Amino acid sequence: MTSEDQLQITACNSSELRNGDIREVSFGEHGTALVVKCNDKISAIGSKCTHYGAPLAKGPLIDGRLRCPWHGACFNIQTGDIEDYPGLDSLQVFTAEEKDGSVIVKARKDLLKNGRRRQKMSSFTDGNGHGVLIIGGGATAITCAESLRQRGYCKKIIILTKDSHPPYDRTKLSKVMNVAAASTYLREEAFYKEYGITVKCNSEVTKLDTSAKSVRLQDGSSESYDKLLIATGSTPRVLPIPGWGLKNVFVLRSHDDASKIFQGAAGKNVVVIGASFIGMEVASSLAEAAESVTVCEYFSAPYQTVLGSEVGEVFQTMHEERGIVFHMNASVTELKGSEGAVQHVVLNNGTLLKADIVIAGVGVIPATKFLQNSGVELDARGYVHVNKYLETNVKDVYAGGDIAVFPLKMRSWEPANVQHWQMAHYHGRVVGMNMASAKSTEASSVPFFWSSLGPGKNIRYAGNGLGHDSVVIAGSLAERKFCAYYCKGDEVVAVATYMMDPRASELAENWRNGIRLLKSNIPK
């Protein structure tokens, strides 16, 4: 590295920087960095979240962690390491020092330009034993594999996924839909080769034998393991109604599903069954491409069971302003077609909706049928119960992501099932840490998710509002700038925000640190 590759700037006077300050400083055409002071220590790190590039200067800094204001990822301000998700990469770390009353920051040009950093990882060098087997190819799988390698685990790691693609950003399926598959991959093919992680696509597991520590695949082959992670995710529900088998009737689970839906919807009449987060995102994503988009929902407002009617009605109006039509308090009783393809959707009130393509977003079920008679305990709904360390009732068998019911720390360790992209990432990290070391790491993250209502319009949600008995609105629903606080008794257990960043991130980090918010103390 030559002296020309190293840049240096004076960020500010030392006296101007106080504990808790976050300053974005510019290196001109080469990029920006953050200067952060916490506990009398000054550090300099990358300025943009490694997930989608959010400006971290606008995020909350609490107890040495900087949280993304958009999607909740967390970074250690000293090391730059990612500690909560979404995203995989850590931040670059630069040199910051006080000299002659000024704060001086030094950074390499290439590191400023890149902004993100992959943590040091080992590779596959130890062929003893069977290593770690991961069933499922989602966020939990990739973060588990990376966490193992980051902690020096050098044995075999195999990921089995029934998907035709390696782990990818599944959140884009309903939000963008027309994105190329390769652009959504969480890691490129070279990454898996470099770190000795084997990904086997189109590999569905049909049976688990915990006594023999092996699994059987649909093609008749088998794989053995020393330690196992089950992270198979969910399967979309289908409707037991006449006409479900017609052509152009879809559920959304894979990239291939999203591609077929988007291509089939162009210039056509689209009916979306269900005003859930998936259903609403699909409707929003297709609003411009389709001839018409109609949403049918059993409840009286979108998101009613999670966000409540008041908030749901605001977002319904926003969708209606884009030309999307809603039929609320309506059940779909039948799909009618001609020549094997769907043509109409029949509602319980007799309404007939023209439909060239139908997409159902009516909930999911855990993909765990193959675990029956395996020794891994399932509840009546098919979910896997795990302890604080995400281990099942069977030693060396872990579960995470959508299928796991785990103790949720922010709710006093009550059992919870949290089907968020962020939590799936985090579960993989915890499992990887526990597999790689005898030291036990508890799952202590706070649930966080976001949902797109259109370009630049996003709901942020933090906490776990299951069982809430009241909702307090701060801000203005009419002006579409508000926080909705979900309360159980006098305690706030969740928050949904719109145009109020970084409030959701602030509360998430407070809950992580055991700081509770009471209903009586909600800021107006």
C-alpha cells in the first residue's frame, strides 16, 4: 500500500465531540465514514448499513452498538462487527485518534469505497467425523455456516435445500418480484468454495433418524452428521376450495414462484387473496404492471390481527390511491375457470371477480412433516420447541427460523414463534456459536421487521405484540406520520411506525437492554 492509498482528514475539534455523538465525515469523492464517541472512546467505522445501505448516522447508539434506522441491523462501534441482522457483512473500521485538539481519521481508499467487511473465517481442513448438517437453505442456514467458520470450525458443513437456488434474499420476492435470481443471492458461488461450505440444491430431506444421526433425501441418498440444524422454514397454506388446481393460481414461496407471478401478471387482472404482509406487498409490487389488482380479505382491515384496524385502514387507503381495489369481510368460496385456467374468483357474498391470475397469501404452516417419528418433539401445529440455546429435546439437534418456538427474552422468556427475516438470521448466528463452542449463547434478540407499501414507504415493527389488549397512537394517522404502541396491561410490548425513523430501532435496542416502556410514559 502506498501513501497515496491512505487518506487523512480532520473530522472535528476534540472538544466538539461528546459521548453519544455520531458524525458522518466526508473524504470527498472517496466516500464517508462515521466518527463515534462512546464511553470516552472515539472510533471510526463505515457509514452505511451493509444490508441495504441505510445511513447509520441516523440510527440509535446505545451501549456501544449502532442500530440501523431502517431494518434494525446492529454493529459494534469498536470492531465494526455485525451483531444482529438482517445482512451478513460487518463494517469497515478506520483509524481515529486525538491529536493537538483535533480528531484525525485515517482510511484506505479501497476500504472507504467498499464500506463493508467480511469477518475472518476458517475453511474446511479437518475431515474427521461428519461435521455439521443444515437442513434448509434460508437466512438461518447461511448465518449458521458463517458463524461456525468465523469461530474456527474447520470440519465439514453441508447445507441441504430443496430450493433450486442457494440461499437468497427471500424478502425481495414479494417486494420487488421481477428481480434476477442471481442478484438476490446472499453469497456468490466463490464464497462457498473458498470457505468449504457445500450447498446442495434440489435436495429435499424426507426422513430424520436421530439415533443413527443421519437423514434420507428424496432421491434415496443419505447424509450423516455430528450436529444438525433444522431450518426448513414454512410452506404457504392453500385454500380447500373448488378450482384451486386451475392454472395461474399461485402461492409465493420461492424465487421461481415470484418470477412466474410477475410475468403472468403483466397487463392482466390480478386477484390477491389475503391482506397480510405478503398479500399487501404482492399487491403493491404488481400495481403498475397489472391491468388491475384486487385484494380480498376475511377481516375488516388489512393487517388487522397484527397492527389493528386503525393502522390497517390507513395503509388500505394508501393502496387504494394507487388503484388497488379491496373487498373486505369477504371470503373466497370458489375459483372458476375455462380450459383449465382461472377466470373468476367467487366471494361468499356472491360477487364475481375477473381474474387472469390469483395469488394467495393466507398464512403458512411449518415445513416439518419429515420430522414425524424422528425423536424431535413437535407441538400440535408442527412447530419445534427449543430452549434458550435453540437446541431441541435431542442433543446436538438444533432448530431455528420459522419452525422454532423459542423462549423470547423481551417477554420474560415466554415461548414465541417469530417468523421474521431478521430473527431467522439471528437464530443461525446463535446456533453456530453454540455448535462451535461449549460456551452457551442465549437467543436474546428483539424481533424486528419491515414491510413495503410502495417506493420509499415502509412500515417498521419492533417487539412482539401477541396478546396485546390496547393500541396507543402517537403522531397522526391522518397525516400518515405516527407510532402505534401495542400494550399488554400497562406495558408496551411492540411498536409499529410509519415515517418516524428511528423510533422502532430505538425501542428495539432499549428492549434488548431490559429497558421497558410503560403505557403511561408513551411520548406524545
